[in-house]
Amino acid sequence: MSVTTTYTVTGMTCGHCVQAVTGELRSLPGVEDVQVDLGTGNVTVTSAQPLTPDTVRAAVDEAGYELADA
């Protein structure tokens, strides 16, 4: 059963931003789908197992953006 979690990412302003964040998150083990809403900064990640916030934060940081604290 898949797990879907929504995060808020700050600093994204264009399609390139969306591609960078999507690419980093999709490279994480178990990630099945990533949907980004540029207008709200919400990023919905579907994965085979729950991802730790630190894992998601590291991927978003690698893309050059910041995961907002929940």
C-alpha cells in the first residue's frame, strides 16, 4: 500500500524549479510519484513506504530549495 504525503517547499518560482525538485524526490528509493503545485508550493509525494522528513528535506535541499517546517 502506497503512502502519500504533502510537503511545502519554498523558493520555487518556475518550471525549472518544479523539475529540479521533482527529479531529486523521484530519485529517492521507493518514490512512485511526485506532483508539484507551483502556485502553493505544495509537493505531494507518493511512495511505497513512509519517507522520513530528513530524507525529504535533504532531497529538496539538493535541488536548491527549502522544505518549510510543518
